Amino acid sequence: MQKGNVEIDFDTDPDGKEVQVKQAFSDLYLPVGVTFKSEREEGSVVAFRYNCKGRSGKNCAGNSSPPYYGNVKIAFHKPGDAKTPATITKFRVYLAVVEKDGTSIEAYDSGDKLIGKLVTRGRIERNEFLAASSETPIAYLRIVANEDIDADFAFDDLVFDKPRVVEKEK
């Protein structure tokens, strides 16, 4: 990826302050154009002290309750303004404690149409690096657990190109 990408290590917030373990951060990274939402009714996305074998090696992210269980939506928007949708064209992320076919990352366009899907391959160490680029702009990602195979996951070191505001149709 090129210089100027957004890099989130879940160790620090956009101001460089340390992210605390179990700190919820759905809007913490709003200034850089991304929000995180648990798809669990009572859940939130929080920081955990676990090494996903990514570059940062300190905190990771996952659902709060029960820890690491449940799907996560990662939505892109104009930096500092969650009400103005934006898109990206490439991303990369580390997933931890995953089994073969147990976790996937789905990419959607601004019309909620599935663009593509990456599925874990089942590495021996159970940590995987997934990355993709798309000619179709990506409005949001979903990290989805296949509960029949592997109901929990953590993620870390999310990197994506700077979000671009979605042009409104005239």
C-alpha cells in the first residue's frame, strides 16, 4: 500500500493516546474516517491485550461480550463526519485464533451489494493476514464468524487507503 494510508493498531487513538484494554471504541477512530460496530445486540467493539501476530503486537480488537464472539461491521465515512459516507479501494488486516473457513471478511459497496469475500485458510499458528483491493469502491466491511466452525476471532493492524466521499446521484 502507498504512503498516506490510514493505519490502526488499536494500541493508540488518532491523537496518539494509549487505548486501554476493554475500552470501547465504536467512534474513537472517527477522525480518520472509520467506525466499528458490533453486530451483537448488547455488544461493542473493544480493545483486548492479545497478539494477533501483526506489526503492533500489543492490543487487538474484538467484540466485548462474550469476548471475541460475534460479527463486526467496519464502516467508512468522511474523516470526522460519520454521517457523510465514504469508500476505500484496498485494505489489509490480521485475524487471530481462526480456523480454516471459520472467519470471513465481506466487502460491500454503498448500495449494500456484496463485492467480494475473503475466507480464512487455516494456518498452523491460527493467525492470518488478509488483504484485498477492489475496482468497486468499498463502503464497509463485515468480519463474519462461521459459528459452525469457529465462533470467535480478534483483529489487528487494520490498514486502508484514505476514505473518499461518496458522490451523491443527481
